[in-house]
Amino acid sequence: MAADACLSDVRVVTMPEHKSVSEAASKARARRIERGRHTELAAKSMTPRTSLQGMLQLPLLEELETLGGRARPGDLYETLADRLAVPPELRSARRQCGDGQTYAVFPQAVRWARQTAVMEGLIHKGDRGIWELADPGYARLQRARRGVTVLIYSLDDGLALWAHAEDAARAIEPGSCSLILTSPPYPVVSREYGKFSVPEWLSWMRDLAGLWKDLLTEDGTLAINLMDAFVGGTPSLSPYIERFTLTCIDDHRLHLSGRQFWHSPTKMGNIQWSSKLRVRPKNTVEQILLFSKSPSPNWDTRRLPPTSYAPGTIAGFERALQRKRSRRPCGYNINEAAFAPNGSGPIPGNLIVAAGAPGSDRYSRRCRDAGIPAHPARFPEEIPRRIILLTTEPGQLVYDPMAGSNTTGKVALDLGRRFIASEASLTYLAASGFRFDTRADFRRHPLPDGAISPV
């Protein structure tokens, strides 16, 4: 009851008095607020039912292709239901409209997915009763097919797989990964991969976390890079990161071993709340959640590059030795000799300070020269470098299930580790080979017949 009351509080957002808004803008804002409220209530319930429309579009395109690019709707309902393992109760479920008429839920969701695909140009408007793939629809199918894992390139100590994360996890030997490090698409952010609502994202990531846990060694680490997201229509934050954390702990019995924080001085602020209305400072920090199967994973801060003590630290220690009393202002009686600035350097902190990935590096230049889009959400090499050094030893296996431009694999090789990378977009995965193709052990592998639909 208390949680619901808190959510109801977000219905009203106090705006600065000097800002005047039109009646239309006020109504639009109220609609966004209400949508955000309903989204958070759905996330709170952690319902496993994701948006049927979001689930259906790619399978719908694939089934149309299987049927020769043209099909009648009635030929698709059952095949799609079988493909997605839709339970019998949902296949037969019906709902009542405001005018008293009823409709079948699942066929209606399929028709809506088709309508959305028509608006996006993926399916022709076509003759009535006939659904036909358009050329952009064939091109969209260049994303990995469900259930298929294809080797795109390899090195002596690395593999790149074209596959959805779920399928790649089933192709990797259980208990073989010392580190799984990835940055999944954030909820409510539009990317090439689509856009997830918070409930959809939580359901999807809950299932993936279970698959990834099985791939870890007993002392291995699962590291997930996440960014805060706003509740729709409001400047308040969604607690989706906290919900996901509890899911990993409660549902999968993982241990929360730590958090690393990535501060990017170059990160842009939210356009609405930070730039336009100035009601929130820009968020320059992202979280990297670190989970493990064991409460004592294989971590060692001594593997991190040592840093030198600041001159002020050394001067402060020398002053402390000259004091007659060693009691600190907090009341603790400290043995100052225990804090001597010795040769090992200061204890590393859990804050990573690094600007966003550069647009002038070799990977970016090669993408431009080839006319291929660079991945839009790359993180800087300092992030995987810090995590890999902390959690693994040379020769151990690092896996990135959503590799994008495969920064993780590149850094893993640089540090003497092995890597597996998987990615659902063939365009991004093939371009990630630009990071490795000057190496003598780099090999691109031909796609099997039928892996890509003709455009």
C-alpha cells in the first residue's frame, strides 16, 4: 500500500513558476506522467508477460519469409503461437471492447505487429487479406535468427558469434567463463535493437541472468553496465536497477559482490529535465553491477595498475607522525604506521573516470572508410580493462553477450585473456572485426547458405 501511494505521488510535477505552458502542453505532460506511473506499477509487479507486439515483429517477418514472402493472416497465427510457445490460455483468450464486442487477444496482437511493420515500411500494404514482405523487411532479417548461432570471425584466443544472447548462451560450455561483462540496451532508450519498456526489460534480463549464471565458473563474475532511466513524463528515476539487482539475488541466488561507478565528464544531460527545464543536474555516472556465484569471487586489486601517492598524501603522513596523539576527529585511535605510503601505492577505489569512446580511433576510421555505421553506444576501453584485471587472471575466458563493437574482446586480448563475443546485429559484429583484422591469427568465416535473406 505504501509503495502504491508513493507511485501515485508522481502524478503532479511542480514546475518553476516562471515557466508558462500551454493547455495542450499541460495535457501532453499529464499523459506522459500517467504512462510513466502505469509503467512503474507494471515493473513493480515484475510480470513475466512482455509486450506481444514487441515480441512478434521479428518472428512475423521470419515466418512471412518462410512462407515465400506472402501469406494470409490465418496461416500465421498458429505458426507464430507455436514458434513463441504461447500458452493455450493466451491463444484462446478474448477481451471485451467498450462497445461490448469481444476480440481474440493473440490474433489482434499479431495484426497490430503487422500494422506497425507496415508503418515502418517492412511489410507492403498489399492486397486485402495478403501480407507481403517489403525489401526493408528482408534487410531487417539480417539480424540473427532465433535458435541459430553462426561463427563470424575467430582468433587463436577469441570467437565472435552472430546470435541472440539467449542462443549464444546455449552454445557456450557451462562453467567455462571467468567473467561475463556486457552493457545491454537500457530500457526506454531507442536503439537499433528496439526499445524496451521497463517491465519488458526486467523480464528479458531476468531470464538472461539465469542463463549467464550457468556459464560462470564457481568463482567467476557477472558484470552488467546500466544507466539510470526516468519514469515516463517525470524527472524522477525508475528503480529498475534496484529491481534487477534484487532479481539476481533473490531469484538466481547470486551474490552482489560490488559496484563500480563510471563517471564520464563528457556525458550529455537529459534534454527535458537537465537542458530545457534545468530541474535536474546532468547524470554523468553509470553503474556496473558485479554479481558472483560465490561470496568470495576471484578478485585481486593487486592486478590493477599501481598508482603513485599524491605529494599531499606523503606530506600529510609525515605530519601525522609528528603529532603526539593519533586519535582522529572521528574518535578512532589510529596506528599511523599502518597507513604509510609504501611502494604498492594507494588502495584502488571503485570509481572509473573515463570520457566516452572516441570517434577518431582506428575502429571508427575503418568504419567510415568502409561506409559502415559504427556502433553508437560503445564504452571506453578503461571500463573493461578495470573489470577484467580485477576479476580474472591471464588465460581465463571473458564473454560479452551483447558485444556491439567488441571493445571487451579487444581489451581481453590485450591483457592476455581469451574472449567470446556474441551480437545479434551482423552489421555491428562484422565491423567489430576491424579491431583484429591486422593480426596474423584473424580469420573471417563464410556465412552458411541461407543465413541471410536476399534483398
